[in-house]
Amino acid sequence: MSLRHIAIAVGILKEPSRIEIFDTHKGARSDNLAGHRDMVDSMMKIQFTPSKVKLGNLYINYFISAGRDRQILLWKLYDGKAMHRVK
């Protein structure tokens, strides 16, 4: 997820929610991150320094989300698209 992307949590209480990633340059949604069973409360992009990530790729970003389903999900993103999700 780069500076040209924006993340928006979509959903309501006690319903499955998702996070939509929009590409502001293209004016379109680039990915839809589904995984929370209840409303998403918090989201944050995480920056790891290359020394902290073995064989770190500077083009891969990490994004964390927390919801009322008591889950914290770590998303591995490349150019606004999900590569992997860890519960």
C-alpha cells in the first residue's frame, strides 16, 4: 500500500466486515480485504525496516486491522493487493 492508496473499513455491528483498498490514481478499488466477522475498529499501516525483515522487499507493506470479533489480522500487501493474511 503506497501513498496513492487509501483504506476504508466497511461494515456494521454484528455483521461480517471488510476493508476496501482504493487506488486514488486510478479512482478504483484495488482490493477487498475480508476476514473480520464483526465491525472493524482499527487499521494501521506498519513499516518494518529492512534489517527487521529477512530478505525484506521494500515494495511489500504490512497492514494490521482489529475488529469487534476480537481478531487482529496482519495483512501482507503488494501495491494495494493482499498477498497473505495471518490470524
